[in-house]
Amino acid sequence: MSNSFILISIAIMSIVTALLRFLPFLIFRNRKTPAIISYLGTVLPCAIMGMLVVYCLKGVNFVGLEGWIPALLASICVVLLHVWKRNTLLSIIVGTACYMILVRLF
């Protein structure tokens, strides 16, 4: 692949991503946001986080301690850190680092 093809592909993907992000603001610019959209805006973040938890823990192996102890301790770390700091990004980063360290130790 040539460099120009890669650059054009990145540019197109960037434009499409930005358009998808800005499209709701353009659509609802001069009118009130429908109730269903407001409802989804409050409910979906929690639902998505719940699905991510299920996805992350679906492959946990309970045969030996090395299969589930790192996941359990990292999950506890994420919950405690989030309750303490209320920062989702910090919780995810520290929880991931904690899990990676624990996987190496067990």
C-alpha cells in the first residue's frame, strides 16, 4: 500500500467519525431534543459499562486460582477506585494496569 492511500484512508475515517459525532448536534440544533433521546443519554452509559464488565469477565477460568484471582482483585480495585475518585478513565486505566500486573504475578 502506498503512503497516499493510507493518508487518504485516515482522512476519510476521520471525517466520517467527526460527522457521526457532530450529526446529532446539527439535527437537533433548532429544536428540543426528543424525550427518548434524553432517556437514552441517561441510561446507555450505565448499560454500556455493564456490557463491558460482562465482556471482560466472560472468559474467566475458575479451574485454578490463577484464572480468577487477578480478575477479581482488579475488579475490586476498579470499584473501590471509582467509588473513591469518581473518575471512569482513571478507574479503567488503573484497573487494567492492576490486572496486567496480577496476571504476571500469578
